[in-house]
Amino acid sequence: MTLNQPAEWEKHQAVWLAWPSHENLWGDTLIPVQKEFSALCRAICDFDSNSNRFMGEPIHLLVPHEKAKSEAQRSLEGLPITYHLIPFGDIWLRDTAPIFLRDQNEEISAHCFKFNGWGEKYILPFDGEVSQQIAKNSLLKTVNKNWILEGGSVETDGLGTCITTKQCLLNPNRNPNLTLEQIEKKLKSDLGFKKILWLQDGLLNDHTDGHIDTLVRFIDHKKVICMHSHGTNDPNHEALTQIINDLKRFKDANESPLEITEIPNPGTVLNSENEIMPASYVNFYISNSKVIVPTYGTKYDQQAVSMISKCFPTHDTVGLSAISLLEGGGSFHCITQQVPL
């Protein structure tokens, strides 16, 4: 069977998310997080008042209990959402949900990988079972894989090229018994990739150990977008400079050089404890109708959204606040997992 992970800009039949409801995890940021989450959902569904219909895609939403379901329904009233009573540890479904693949017959299946809390840093109840539960509720064929892989750690052009990082996939806290060659073989057999492009390290204080979806994204075939440094005082100067240098020498699965769009990074974004957070504009989500870019209240927000907009002429591009979400470690792409059409 020939498998393929479609590019994110290809049409979706739906997207999976999980309602932020754990007060013990979010504390005082829970209400602001729910507001940012709700704004994201409205943008994904994308109601057009002129045609009186939704232009985006429907949402499958996990809620851990009836109280959270009622809370979500009040906040998301009127949106095309299917609610699923499934317990979960936290909302980062890009990493805990299945990866949905397409085969040569255009059939979609749910591929469930092992999850160990990003290298056993954040072990939360139910996160290890979320993938199976979503696959069951999706009513799609389920394929189980016996190795650890998070969806945010791989980025594809839909034509067989995968970009990832050594910091994450070769980290001994994930699959310590697998070599680079063995991981490449698994990525090719299990996700249908033809060529793996390896970057080195990710952003400072990224608890995912360098997930690619905060560093580099495909915006079209042969085209990628990444962030540049603001100078040697930038805490991510070395990593971002190395990424650009590596991208310049990469070729995709068809042996074409990559066309690189560089945008500014958000600069220094601090959490409530004055620690630098892994803020990234490339952690956007590409829905059927919009590109939804996380913003953080910095002077670079408007420029970044404008530059990303030019990369997606067939989509509307919007910037939405994700500063509260980032307190939990990620942004819009980290909490979404699309199901290809």
C-alpha cells in the first residue's frame, strides 16, 4: 500500500481540537486561553455572512466531561462542531492525535504512534490513549505504530519531502534504540516520505525539543517559510541562522532547491515568570479558507502576518492573539490536527 501525508494546504474534511478546560494546568490563563481558542475555531469554520454559509471546515472537539462540553457549547455556539466526550491530558492534539494519511485509492486512515509526553517531561493522564480514542471516533481505519512520533515534529510538502530536526527525532528521550538510518526508514515506510531533510536545533525553551512546526513550514511545493534572527543579541540567533543556511543547501524529493521566504521572528516574548517562550509566527494553521497566524503583541506581528499573506494568495490570512496559549508551550498548529479530504 502506498501512503502519503498530504500537504496542509490540501483540502480537509475536518479538523480535531480539544477544549482547554484543565484549571490545574492553565491556572489564571484558562479564561484568556479559552477566548483565544474560540477565536481560532471561529476563524477555522469561517462563516461568510454574504453567502450565509461556512467557508472553512467543520471541527471535531474533544471535551473531557459534560461540564466542559456545556462550557464549550456556550463559547462556540452556532459553529459546525461535533463534540466527543473523550478524556485527555492537554490540548496539544498535533502531537497526541493520530496522523491522518491518504493511500493510493484516496482512502484516509488514522495512524496512531506512541506518545511519551515529549520525552517524559509532561506525563499527563489519558494523553497516551487520545490517539486511539480519536481514531475510533473518526470511524476511519486505524493503523498502530510501535514507536514514538509527534505530529509537530514532521513537516511535508505532500510530495514525499519531510523536514524535521535531529534535536527531536534523534533525542534519546524518544526512541533511544533507533539510529538516524532506522528512523528515516520508518518515516518513509510509515508516512510515505521519500526524502528526509534534517535540521539541527529548535527554539530556546521549546519543551518539544525542536519541533519543526515552530521553525520551518512548506507553503507550496519547493517553497518554505522560516524566521530570521534580529541580530546576535537575539536568543535564537544561532539556531535560526543555522536553519537558513541548511535550507539553502537542501533539495526536495524531486531534487529541486528550496525557495525560501524569511520573515522576522516575534522577538523576545516572556511568560508570567519572565522566562523566554518559544514564540513563532510559522506555527500557523492552514484551514480550507484561511491561514491563521499566531500573534504575540510584538512590533513584528503586523509585518509577519502581511508577509505570510503574500505566500497564500488563495486563502485569507488573519493574525489572532496566541500569547496566552503560548504560556502552555505552543500555539495554533500545536493544537490542531487536520483530516485530509
